Amino acid sequence: VFPSNDGEYSFVNILKGSIGIENTAIENVSVYPNPANDNINIVSNETINDIQVLNFLGQVLLNTEVNDTQIKINTSDYQPGVYILKINTVNATLIKKVTIK
């Protein structure tokens, strides 16, 4: 939320880490290639419930159910840049960053 009056400001606190997520869950999900051109492959040792692709404004560009251990996402229509993948497995929610050329 941006301030409505000139001279006001907002703080954003962004944390990087794996609080509440076991390191094994992070290691069990592969996202490749990175950087990507036309497709992103996501492979997990656990069942992936769903995946969201978000831009850096937080807008959801893709929200899809997977219910499998792997998925291929077509990125050929995406603009070049950095995107966030929110991957929900049966045991954890993981956030991965991917670059699209």
C-alpha cells in the first residue's frame, strides 16, 4: 500500500531464508533451466499440489493445480525478467526465483 500523502513513506520488510521449512524440502525440488527461454521444468521428490508464477509486483500470472511430482510450464509468452515461483508440496511451501530470457 503506497502512502496517499506526499512526504509519507512505507516500510517493506523482506526476509530471505527457510524459516519453518525443512532444508530437505528445499533440496527435493529442482527448477531448471534457470535462466529459462521457453519452458521451466519443476521436479520434486514429493507431490506438488499447486504452483503459482508471480511477477515482482506480486501479480499472479499462473495458478495451476499439479498433483504430480513434476510439471513443465510454458514461459514463451512471458516478458524477459525475474519471476517468483510459489511451489506448494504436500509438506511445505517453497519460494524459488527464476529468470526468463
